[in-house]
Amino acid sequence: MVNADQARSSLPVTCLEGNLKSLLFVEGNPAEIETEAVNLIRAFHDRRGFILSSGCEIPPEAEPENIAALIKATDYKGH
């Protein structure tokens, strides 16, 4: 796990993916997922080459509401 600022500065022209903790989809709640996702969207809003996703696979035991929250966060339009 690398924070967004480190990733941006280390790999300024490389497409990056992530980086929500996979366990958050099991142990977290929709508000946490949406907040983390929006924070990532904000961190990468000014560059191309970012794919919002979990850091690894989303566990099968993930709460459906948490997956829905990730999708909802992609509607974020502000910076």
C-alpha cells in the first residue's frame, strides 16, 4: 500500500490502479468506502492514467452495499 502522493511523485506518467484496502469491503461501511474512493479521485483528478479499484481483489465476503458505494463514488464531479 502506497499513498496517492507517493504514487504520483514516484510514477508521474505511469497508469496507476487502486488503492482501496480490500478488507475495507468486508469490515468497513459504505460511508468509509465512498470517502476513501472520493479521496483517491480527488488525488488523481488532474492526470490521466488512474483506475479506481481495490488494492487487490474484492473478497467474496464483501458487503454488497460497500461495492455499491465504490460505484457511487465514481459519480463525484468536484475537485
